[in-house]
Amino acid sequence: MVDDAVWKKRFALFTLVRLAGVAIFLLGVAIAYFDVIRPGGWPQLGAIIALTGMIDAILVPRLLRKTWDRQDR
């Protein structure tokens, strides 16, 4: 059985990973449509960064959960 301190750390890490993914996604959208890197935006680079953020926000928390489930057994 895992104690409360471990669960709190896991929840904090889970939340930070998901928020980081959303922040990276929003950065990609900003790069694609606004003058962040170059005038007029850079849609190709923005799409790559936004896709990376989506993967980070969706898949990495699932991988963390699977890893933690294996550790708890």
C-alpha cells in the first residue's frame, strides 16, 4: 500500500506534466498564428510544437499511471 505522501507527489507530477503539455500546445498555436518567431507566424513549426504539446498532455500522464501501477504491485 502506498502512503499519502507518495500519492501527493504523484498527483503533483501528473498535474505538472499535463499543464506543461497544455502550455507547449498553446506556445505552438502562438508560434503558428502570431509574430512570436517571425512576422506573420510560422504555421509549420507551430504545428509541430502544438502536436508535441498534445502528445505530452495526453500520453505521458497515461504512461506515468501505468508505471506507477507496476511499481505498486
